[in-house]
Amino acid sequence: DGLLAAGEPGVPLTWMNAKIGDWVVTPRIGKPVEVQALWLNALWIAGNWTDRWYETLERGRKNFSQRFISMSGQLHDVVDVNHVRGTVDSTLRPNQILAVGGLPLPLLEGEAARRVVDIVEQQLWTPLGLRTLAPNHPDYSPRYVGNSWERNRAYHQGTVWPWLAGPFVEAWVRVHGATAEVKRQARQRFFPPFFVHLDHAGSGHVSEIADGEAPHTPRGCPFQASSLGEVLRLNNGVLAEP
């Protein structure tokens, strides 16, 4: 189908890689949504040098739209779960936003892209980025606290990751038209909490993670390159004035 399958039991494959003993907290074996976005973007970029991947790219883009969009409009987090053809994991996670923002080639456009952004904003957006799991899920962890086991369990089960603000805000701008006025609105809507945060935790930096629930206390590494890098990418690129 032009999509990329990967994973085996006991291996935390994707960036959601928490593992406690033999327990992989979020295994995501099969075809994870953000891996497909990265894969198809890689094929698209390779097209600058060769046309050998063109057919795979077009097949993958077509099947992505057919296989990942759910009835509600959100994207499935994984399809062909555990390599079983036709199965899906529809857990509402932020990984789907990379199909609309954060990469040069969006896999969705128009109303389909807008629905994804709206759902992610309604369920996952916080002042410091996106939650890793919707609050109505039974495994949702509102705070990253406790012993090592408790913290690893919460790491990708509700904890906020600020680096995800980059692809989300870029997706928001894209689906709203990407005009100068839209960029101004995005800056006013999403940036102020990050500027406030620069004076907390690690001074002048953006933390690795934050609690899923208010007041969204910063946690983890106070000097996180991926978090700060995405805020800088937005500030100097996506939202930069012409």
C-alpha cells in the first residue's frame, strides 16, 4: 500500500518510547501515523534527484487518505496494528498533526486537514504544547509525578510536549490560509505562554515536558533543544513577517 510497517513485541519503536521493565507503555506496532508522514515526505524529497520512488509515493499518499481518516475526522494513531491487516488504533494522540504541519509536504488538505487541526486543538492543545493523550482516555495521566514507574507511565499518556507546538501551529496556520493576518493571529493566540515560560524552569529556555492539567507545571529537562528549537522555528520561519 506504499506505507511503512515496523515494530516487534518488546521494542518501543517510535518517539513514544517509554519502557518499564518488559512493559512497553505505548508499543504502536504496525503503521504509526507520524512514521507515514515522515516516510512519504522522505520519498517526496528524494524526488528532487530521482523518479524511482514516484509510484510508491503516490500509492502511499492515496492509501494514507483512505486508511487513516476515521469517521469522526481524526486520524487513526496506528493502522494494521500488530501487523494485522485492516485493524486500527484510534486513540487520540498528537502524532496525527504531522500529517498537516511540521513537514514540507502535508498529506491532508482542505476540510480533512481542518478537521484534524480542530480536533487536536479541542482535545490536546495546552498553553505549552500538545498533550500526548486525550483527557477522556482511561489511561490518561494528568501529571508527571511520582516514582520512576509512575513517571514513565505518564510520559506519553497525557504529559505535554512543547516541541509539538511547532507542527501544530504550522498546521493551524496552513488550514486557516497562511496569510499575514492568520500568522499574526497565530502569534497572538499561541505564543504568549511560551514567552512567560522563558522566565521559569530553565531561564531563557523551554522545558522538555509539562503536566497535562493546569497549571501545566514544567517537568523533565529545563533546557530542551527540541522544545526551544520548534519555538524558534515558528518565530523565525513559520510566523515570521515577510
